[in-house]
Amino acid sequence: MNYNDFRHFADSWGLLMMGILFLVLILWPFRKGASQRNEDAANIIFRDDDHV
């Protein structure tokens, strides 16, 4: 494979795969059942807080 073959792959399939990966990573926190984990992650800094 030469440079033009790699460039063609990156322009077509590489871009498609990066787009799919981007969408998966953006939508991952909004999946069903993730709300409790998200809530725990958001409040982890307050666990050892003595000033309640």
C-alpha cells in the first residue's frame, strides 16, 4: 500500500469510523441504566465532606 491508498482509506472508511466512534462516545452517558452511575460520578467529590 502506498500513500494514496492510505489517504483514500482515511478519507472514506476512516472518517466514517471516527464519526461512529464520536456518536457512541457522546451517547454513552445517556443510555438506559446509566443515570445512577452518572449521579455517583457527579457526587463523588462530596462523599468525604464533613460540612453537611
